[in-house]
Amino acid sequence: MNRIAGIVSKSRAITAEVVESINQVQQLTKQGKRQSEESSKLFSSILMSVQSSADRMMSAEKEMKLLSMTIGSIREATSEAAVSAGNFKESTERM
């Protein structure tokens, strides 16, 4: 009887250890899932930030091209105005 009581006692101790190990695994699994979800949210946020930055860079590039074209048009108009002013000066000097 004493031997059976010892086996039962040892079995209960082992069962308690198994239950404790299962509880630890469940806690670690929950923690891992939370961390994975947080990481996913962070990566989504990073992706959105990168996309937003890329969009702003493309917009800035378009604005720079437009500014460059505007400056080119002003340069051409200034050159034409200078030629016209020179022609006008010559015409008025002949009068």
C-alpha cells in the first residue's frame, strides 16, 4: 500500500509539473502572438510612412520639373524681350 501511495504521489507531482509546463507554454504562446501582432502593426506603419514619403518625393519631383520649365520659359521670354528692346532701340535711333 505504501508503494502505491508513493507512486500516486509521484504521479500527482509529475502531473502538476506537466500542467505547469502547459500553462507556461500557453503564456509564452499568448505573449508571442501579442508581439507578432505588435510587430505587424509596426511594419504596417513603416510601410505607410515609406509610401507617404515616396508620394511626397514624387510630388516634389513634379513641382521641381514644373519650376524648371517655368524658369526656362522666363529665360526664353527674357531673351526675346532683350532682342525686342534692342530692335526697338535701333528703330527709335533711326527715326
